Amino acid sequence: MDYQSFFVDAINALHSEKRYRVFADLERIVGRFPHAIWRSERGAREITVWCSNDYLGMGHHADVVRAMAETAQGLGTGAGGTRNISGNSHPIVELEAELADLHGKEAGLVFSSGFVSNDAAISTIAKLLPDCLILSDELNHASMIEGIRRSGAQKRIFRHNDLEHLEELLKEAAPGRAKLIVFESVYSMDGDIAPIAGICDLAEKYGAMTYIDEVHAVGMYGPRGGGMAERDGVMHRIDVIEGTLAKAFGTFGGYITASRAVVDAVRSYAPGFIFTTALPPAICAATTASIRHLKASQVERDLQQKHAQLTKSVLIHAGLPVMPSETHIVPLFVGNPDLCKRASDMLLEEHGIYIQPINYPTVPRGTERLRITPTPCHDEALIYGLRDALIDVWHRLWLPLGRTAPANVGRMVAGGSRFEVFPPAGG
Ligand SMILES: *Cc1c(COP(=O)(O)O)cnc(C)c1O
């Protein structure tokens, strides 16, 4: 049997759909964020990154870098084991206390990544609840969908951010049945926000537990960077708050915070937590430094919002199809995978501007886009430079200018197949 041919065919299928992914070879430069060195066949050159999830530039912050370096010098590099067998370090214990405090919860638990935290926590919580029904927003992240799948629990999907539909589904479930509502606060590809208080009202009315993914909000919203639920004053009404350490906090790892009982149960039953090496102490110490800084400092949050607002208004004024986002995320609609890739290539190769094309399965087919993330370090000059480069690319690719992005792009989900990375069997 020609085993290799199966893999080659699978890759060719991606090429023919114009969604084969190419990673940019980058080297970030401390002190020069958001600039980086990009290496290609044509050599190395300096470019500006416009699509980083190091949303506040904390990955370069002097206190954070110093905490990581000093801890590695003092305590070594790796953790040396799982949490249970020799890998539990004082920095990880401190980090979990810091996270619990950030969200006003009894306890916190750190995982290898945000993906793992969703997968491990959702699957474990839903398994421990007898006959649990999961109610899941249709635009939930792949990591949450994976956790839901692996729980084996029954799931019902509610239309994106649609409280009426969620209530319909809650009403249809038996009153005494265990229910878990799983949703995000900021949806990262569209930049819209969940009606968190409304979901909490429904959860209380119908006796459901709530699980929120605040990955794209922690550090950036709320007076201490506790996320959208903190901003809206509803953190105490959410049962489980999940986040990442790898985006606005600028380091690596994921976490949940919740009651002592929920955290202890996940700690004790989730294979994705138990059977893997703990985060290195240096990562934990750096993260704690980052969280502490952002609890006290408003400067980064204010500048990020200011630059995101300016980017949106400058691009809209130029007639570029900015999708309606309520947050720091600025998605530009393209609607075609080939054009999206070509726009991205032209920006990088000719203008030194790096914005990775976003295609299926990250977003539904036909809604391909450029996702721009202005940070505190993207100043006015960079924003106007971005506008000029985008106009040039839009003209040369004959992309429409002066038209708004189609409304409700997030709703253009084709039959729930959004996250099928593999082609459906027989199709
Ligand atoms: C990025 C992301 C995650 C995963 O976090 P990592 O720390 O990168 O693994 C989880 N949920 C959402 C919504 C995300 O965008």
C-alpha cells in the first residue's frame, strides 16, 4: 500500500480549496514591538505585525521578561514532573492564587494551554454532572467543541448570542435536569460580545450552570483586567471562568477559576490535567508579574482601545469593509480564500505588513477575512500606513471599496460544519 499518497492527497485537497496554510517565519524584537524580523527565501527583513494576540505587548514588558529570566536562573527551566509527581512549584501555586483573586473565585487551576483547559474542564465537568445537557453557542471555539464532544453529554446549539433561542432550548429541557451553558465573552473572529448578564438571568431562571471562555477579554476589559464579566459586574454570577495566559498576559498556558469544589474535581478527574507535565516555574512567575501589572495599570487597556477605535474609523473612512466589531478586534471582510491569501501576501511582501489570512475552518467558508489587532504600540503613523497599504492592495485585487461588510457575517455558518477540519465522510 502507498501510505504516503493518503497524506499527499489530503494536502492537495487543501491546496485546491486555496486554504493550505503557510506559517510566517518571524522573530520578535524586545523593545521594538510590534516590529519583527521576517525570514523568507528572499532573506530577512523587518516588518510590522498587525495580527498578534499578544494584545497588549506584555510578552515584551520588562517586568515580565525579567521575572521569567530570573526564575529560570534560580529554579531552572522545566517543571520536572506532573503536578502530582514533583512538578508542583511555588510559582504555579502563587499564579493560581493570583488568578482566583483576579476573578473573585475560591480557586484557580492552570493547564498547558487555553485549548487544553477548555477541553479538559468542559469534558470533566459535564461528565461529573448526571445526564448533563450542554447548551453551546454556535460560534464557540474549537477547544470548547472538543470538550463538549469528549464529555459524551447531549448538546444543543443555540444561535449566536441569541437569548430567545437559548431560553427556548432551556424551556424544552426537563426542569430537574443538569444543564451547562457554554459560551465566550468576546468572539475573537468577529469581535462581538455575549450578553453575559442576560445569559446569567436565564441560567438562574432555569437552574443551569454557566461556563464562560474569557480568552479574548482577560487583561483587556474590566478595571483590573478580569474580563468582560468583570466589566459588566457579573463575575460572581458565572460558575466557571476560563482564560488563557498566552494572549493579553503575553506568556503561555490556560486556566479555569471556580468554586473550590469544581476546581478540586477537575484537578482530580481530568486526564488532560493529571497526565501532563506542569507549566515551568519561569512561565508561571512571568505570568503572575503580567497579571499583577495589568491589575493596577490602565495605560495599556486605554491605549489599546484608542488605537483600535482609530484603526476602525480610519479604515471605514477609506471605504474598507470593516466588519462591525464592538471590541479591540478589527476584522476586514474579504469573503474568498484565494483573494484573502493574495491580499495577505501582497501586504507582507510589498508593504512589510503582516496580517495572516483567516480561512476555514477558523471561520465559515465565504467569510474569509483579514483580522487586525491594534495594540498599545500601533501608533497613529502605523495606522495611517496600514490604511494606505490596504487601499493599494484593494485596488490591485479589484476588491470592492466603499461598501460595508455584509451584516451578520458571524451567522453565515453552514450547517454547523464550521469546525470539521476533516472533509466529511463521503463528501
Ligand atoms: C486561543 C483560544 C483558546 C486557546 O487558548 P490557547 O492558550 O492559545 O491554547 C481558547 N478559546 C478561544 C476562544 C481562543 O481564541
